[in-house]
Amino acid sequence: MTVLLPNKRVESYRVDPLTYEQSVAPVEPELLREAIAYYQTASKAFKEGALQISP
């Protein structure tokens, strides 16, 4: 799991699927790029109002 933090900080964790136990892991460049892409997409959708639920 890659976590984007303020001031361009990044943390990465490995999560055990059975116990959900977390351990610190090295940041993988591909996962970092993917996390940034998800963040940018969600930010754009939010700014454009695309995340609103229509009645």
C-alpha cells in the first residue's frame, strides 16, 4: 500500500491479507506512479463535480 502525504512525502507498507498486519516496505516506483494517477483523477473529478450523486 502506498500512502501519499503532504509535502511530497511517501510511505509504503506491506499488508498481510490474513491478519491485516502492516510492515514498512520500500517504495516501488510503479506503485507510486499509480497512486499519483489515482489521486490526480479523483482530484479532477471532485473539482468538476463528477463525484456528486444525482437524484
